[in-house]
Amino acid sequence: MRYIAILIVSFAFFDVYAQNPIGFPKIITYGNLEYRGGTQNWDIDQDENGILYFANNEGLLTFDGRHWKLYSLPHRTIVRSVKIDRAGKIYVGAQDEIGFFYPEKNGTLKFNSLKNLIPERDRQFSDIWDIFVLKNDVFFRANDRIFHLRDGVMRVYRPEGQWEFMGRSGGRLIAQDLRGIMAFQHGVWQVIARDRVLEKDHVTSVMEYGRDTLLVTTLKNGLYLMGNDFFTRQEGASDPLFRKHRIYSAVRVSKDWFAVASYSGGCYIINKNGEIQQHFSSAEGLYMNNLRSIFMDRNRNLWLGLDDGINFIAFNNAIKYIYPDKEKQTSSYSAIINNKTLYIGTSNGIYSNLLTAGNPDLSYSKRAFKEIKNTSGQVWSLREINNRVLAGHEDAALVISGDEASAIYSQPGTWLFEPLSLFYPVKDIIAGTYNGLQLIEFNKGAFLDRGPVQGISETLRFLLYDNNSVWASHPYRGIYRFRLSADHRKIIDKKLYTEQNGLPSSLGNYIAKIKNRIVIATQKGIYEFDERSDRFVPSVFLNPILKNRVYHYLKEDGDGNIWFISYKKVGVVDFRSSADNKKYSIVYFPELNSQVVAGFENIYPYNNENVFIGSTKGLIHINYKKYLKNLRALDVILSSVKASGKNDSIIHGGYFLRDGGISKVQDGNNVISLSKEYNSLHFEYSSSLYEQQHNIEFSYQLVGFDSHWSDWSGKSEKDYTNLPHGDYTFRVKSRNNLGNESASVSFSFVIKPAWYETFWIYLLCLICLVGFVVFLTGRQKKKYLKEQEYFRSQYLLEIEHNEKEIVKLQNEKLEAEVNFKNKELATTSMHLAQKGQLLSKIKEELQPLLKLDPAPSDELKKVFRLLNEAERSDSEWEQFAVHFDHVHSNFLKKLKERFPALSSNDLKLCAYLKMNLTSKEIAQLMSITIRGVEVSRYRLRKKLQVSSDTNLFDYLLQVTEH
């Protein structure tokens, strides 16, 4: 969208006949590259939803505030006229074609030709220039005939010569041919006015003028008044102008004003006397002066169809722009009204305008601006003191008298002025200059320079006088507080307040007086001075309202409202209205974003109908009272819904059908179902408040997917991709900068499940899943049992192995014990043998004594007797046999029972063999020779009946195991 925001105010008389008001509304241009249609736009209409329709060279063009759509006719002919009836049918007239557009089931407009209803002999015709609807009748005008559609029947009216015009005024249809001006009454055309001028000129519009009077515009001869029995010329100073530029069409814009579209002069606003009140042309911002159509929408703003493009004029808007110098397009830094004169301080001098009386909205003043002499250069501020206007200039301090200014002093440059008294007249004034403070005295009607105030040399742009103190904010150092001497010529006390005195920062502080408080706009909200603690503290009153934001400017108006600028955004805290259960409301003006002069912000709230704001180009004027009254009901339009898949498809074209007609809500019985492949959707929405498009934000929610409404945003479209199957409802609503919300618009749809998401597929999958689980469970069970069997066998093997190991260990232990016992037995046997040998040796040693003494003594006999008894004693053997049987499982007992014939010596030999003793060890134990051992073995074999081939040891083991 190409915005041209009011761009230039014309100062000179237009064609020496008219002077424009000083305030101009916003003008927006839409070019053919933007709406993507033909260049020329021949007719305009608006439906009940606020959507605009343009008869365009390439078809029917629609606009909903955000989105353009072009609907071509079947043979792509030029559309010359458009009109909408109460049922919502959009009738169009084209070259050799008439018909209407009406939504299809999916809400997309479709063309329906009516040409087949025309009698066959009249089906060939030229352009249809006008269409009008009267109740159930539709009339189409071509140059050579008028078609009348009623109840599906098309009648044809032929003129005398040709039909030059067809229009509607009140409840009558009016047309013109060579007979004059005619009205359609009771089914026939009747002449109601004749004049010779009508024979050479043709009518271009007919509008209600008075109770029984119509205002008639003609192409070449200007304005006429027509009644029941008269047709007279409306004389006026604009006649030469209209004869020059010609009138193409006109509409009534208010009770006393009319808007006239000309062929080559742009658009004129005239009163009932034909006097031009305002002129819109290329000099004022129109894309071109060649108009082809004009239309006033339901919010009383103007739309102009051009030879190339479309212009929108926010004619009823409360914001206007004032350009005191249209050639230089200077920035404005200050404004003030004094003695009914508006003064504007700009980047190139001061301009004044003697305001015209009669309209409380001063932007309608029609006198030209004058440049004040001797003010060339940068003007920083304007201040009214003692009913005189003082100007802070880059070169001096100026006082304005009439059309010129004189210097109070020449140097240094002056920022602003501050009176040192609240009483009139003010005697002493201080000026903040580039080099500190300057004292000015008012004496006998003159402002006199009293020189610099001693004690400060800083540049001071912001000053306030309060309670015998002068406050000044420095952009880099903090806040100064000065106390002046009684004669105000020097500073007797000075203090600088910084972070140590409560300020959040020494940078970027702006001082103001709000609600009789000294407040500081800081980088972290609003602070005010606390006299008791001699510190700055967060404002208890303003901080809850304005929050901890950065503010660059504060200004209180006469009604107690607080105007502010924050990051080039303008707003006001309005204490006369409430919102959100608070005793105030905050109104922002998004139309003005980034238009204020950064660092030199200025707002002059003269009254609630005239608020002036310094701007980078010209001066902004707000009729705040009208701004609040222009609160029209917000609406929201769901422009289109597109589904993306293999091919994009429009599933909603912007119109709802219900009960056979166009509706504002969706028919619950007409909910569309989409296949899975079309589960990505694109939504477009808008609002038809065309003059507030910058103020409008949207919030949306897709019920079934989003859990809550989205944040507010100026974006007018939303995409959802890969939505799962289910039931959905898309809802969208709008709001403006005043916090007013529209009702939501809803669109419901269903995304069907894919073939693999149906109940039977789910059932099949469930069966397969159950079968798989059963199979898997069985398999796992088998695997488990197999593993358990394996573990069991391994366990049994392990047990068997362990038992064998235990038996082995037990056997090894027993064998070790047996070996140990055998060793003990062997040791015992050896001990017994050695004992026997010892006794025998003793006996042998005592034998010679017996031979020497034939009569041995009793003691000696007793010794021999004891030795013999010891040799004959078997107690040691019996003890040995008991221990041996205990170790070898009753080996000797079993052997004795099996072979009773075995002697004691045989059993000893068997025992020694069982002990696996060698023949030498056996010989020692039995006190015989090795040969004797062999003989004893031989005898034993015979008793046991064992052959020499059999191992005697193995045999003894075998016979004693059982």
C-alpha cells in the first residue's frame, strides 16, 4: 500500500476561486500494481459487510481493507458499472454483458449472466454505464437502451436519440434523453424537466438539495437546481472552473456539502451555493486529477476511481495535517494561539494564520499563512507571556508584533522562556539559552534584556519555575535546582540531582509540571520530587498509570488529561473516560507513529477540538473530541480460507450463505470436510474500517488446536500446517487503539482421517497388535520355558557337578584322613614293633645275668616275668585292630567273618597290606624278615584262595566292600 499522508496544503486560490482549509485529511493511493487490476475504475459501491467493489477495466475488483481480489468476466471485458441490491447480488454492467456476481457454496463469487433474459433482438449492445436498484427492480443503462429486470423478465426502453444519464434521487429513478430529464413512474418514463441546455449537454449526477429540490450537475455547464416546475442554473464563482475541468460525477457528503469529481481538476467539495470549500488534486496528494468515479462509504469517507488507480480520502477523520509552507515542507517545533492567530515555529521561521471564525475545529480555517518577518532560521519554542508571543530562536530571543518579530537580545541562541511569577503581568522572565540563563524584564509594555543570570553556563533546554525555585533538566548530567537572588540576577544556591538523589539515571531526563507536581520523565518511568527527603522518588500517582516505560515528553491539558510521547508514539491519559474498571483510559494514536520530531517533541493541547503536535513535516492537528466520537462499531471479515495440498483450493471465498441468502455467520449445516491431504490451511481476515487500518489489530484462535486466543497483532493472515484430523473452528476478532473489540467471526471445518486413520484400520491394527502381542507372548513364553529348562538342566548339571565335587572332596578328605590314620596306625605299629624289639633287647641283655647267677634274685625273676608278659600281651594289637576297623569300615571284622580260618598274624598282614605298606615296613612291624613277609603272603593267598595273578591288595578291597 502506498500512503501519501496529506501532503501539501495549498496556499494560493485554486484558479483564484477558492482557498483550501489549512488542515488536510490523509490521502491514500492504491496503484494498479498493488490491486493487480486494470488502470481505470469506473464505478464504486459497498455491501452490508463493508466490502468495496470497483468496476475495473479487467473485471470486478473487491477490497476489504487488507486484501484485493479481482473477478474477471467470462470474456474478460471492461466492467463499467456496479451496484449491490439488498439480497447481496452484485450487479455489473460491461461491454456487451450484464449479470451479477453471487457467492457459490464455498463463498467464492461467481458471475451469472443475465444476457439470456434479454429479448434476442436486443442482445447486441455497447457499454452498460449505470446500474440502479429500486426495491425489486434493477435498471441497466446503455447509450441506446435501458434494460429493466423484474421478476426474471427483462424489458427494454429505447430513447429518443440516446440515454445520456441514469441516476437515483430519493425513491425516484431519473434519466435523460433528448426529451429532457425523465422520471420512471408507474412503469413509464415521464418528462419532469426540459431546458435548452439539456439538448447540448448531459446530466452527470442528481442529488437531494432541499425538501423538494434536486441539485443537478452537468458535464460542461456546471450546477442546476431542479424542482417540480423549474430547472434553473445555480450561479456561483466555481462555474468557470467546472466548465474548464468538467464534472464527471458528484455525491452528497453532508447536509450542506457535496463532493464533485471532475475530468481533469480532481475533487471539489462545494456548499449549496456552489462555493468551493476544499479542493483535492495532485497538488494536495491525489495520484492524478483525472477522476472516473466518486463514492462516499458508510463512514463518510471518500473513494475516488481514477484513470490510473484509486484514492482514499479520510474525509471524516479527526486527524489532519497543516503545512504552513507547502514549498519547503519544514518540520514544526512549536505552536501557539494568541489573539485568534495560530503561530507555528518551524525549522525555517515562524508562520501565522489569522483563524476564521465559525467553526470550533480550527483546521477548517481558510486564510493563508504568512511568514513572520525577521524569523528565518530554526525556531525552538513559542510562549505566550503577558498576551505577547515570545519565540526561542537559534540566533536570538524574539517578540512578535503583527507580521514581524524583533529581537530582545541577539545572542546566544534561546531554547525557551519561563515566567518567574504566576500573576499577570509577569515582570521577570528567564530564558534557557545555549550558555545558561538570561534575565528578561517586562517594563511598560516592552521586554528588556537584563543580561545573563550569574552562576550557570550550561545549555538549558527545559525549565520550570515552582515555589521560588527554578528547575532545569540537563540531557547528560541530571536535574538542576536553582535559587535566585531577590533581583533574579544571580544564582545564590545550586544543586544537581543525580542517581545519588533518587534518579534512576543522569541521562535522558525531561522535567514537567503535572497535577501541580514537579515530575521527571526518566528512562524507568515517572519520578517526582519529595521536598521532605530532598530526593526524587517514583511517582505514586503517575507510575501505576504510565508504568516503567521511557517517556520523552509530558504535557497536561486544560481538562487534566496527560499527553505523552514515548519512542515517537503519541498518546493521552484521558481522565474523563474510564476503561478496564479504572478511572482513566489511555488512548494511543498509531496514525502518528514516528511522525514527531525526536528530541524536540511538542504537544499544544489548545482545547479538546484542537490539539497541535509538532511533526517532521508540517503540523499535526487532532480534533480529539471528534476522534472519540468516531468510534464506529468494529467489524471483522474472514476474507478467505485456502487449503494447501497437491493443488491449492479455496474452501471459503469470503461470503457465508444461509437460508438461501448471504449471511454474516456460517451455516452450521454447511461445514466443509477436507481430506487428509488438505490439512494445511491459510486464513486471511480484515476489517472494513478503512480510515483506521493503522489502529486495528487482530486476535485469532483455532478451537480444537489452540488452547487460547493469540496475542493482538496487526498481521491479517494466519497459516496452520499438518493439522491432525478432527473438528475445528477458526475464530478471529479485531480491536482498535481505544481498546474496543469486535464480535468474533467463526469458520468451522472438519479434517477427515486418512484411510489409515479410520475405525476399521484402527480395529485391524488392534487385532494385529493383539495377535502380535499373543504371538510375542507365546514366543516369549516358549523362549522362557526353554530357557528355564536350559537353566534347570544347567542347574542339575551344576548340582551334579557340585555333588561330584563334594563327593570328590569328601573322598579326598576321607582318603587324606585314612592316609593320616594309616600313618598314625603305621606309626603306632612301628612304635609297638620298636617296643617289642626294645623288650627283646632288654631281655637279651639280662640273659647273661641269669647265666652268671644260678640262683637269681626274686627281683630279677620278677623283671623277666614282666618282660615275658609284655611280649605275650595282645592288648596293643586289639587296640590297633579297633582303630583300624574304625578307619577302614570294619575291614578286619568283615575279613574275619568271610574267612574265619585267618589267624591273628594273617589279619595283621592283611591290615598292613590294606595300609599299602611296603614289605620292609611290614617286616619291621611283624618283627620278621622280608623273606618271612613273602612267605606270610604266600600262605595268606592259599587261605584266601587267591591266585598269584591277582593283586592281593585289590582282592582285599573287593571282598570287603560288600
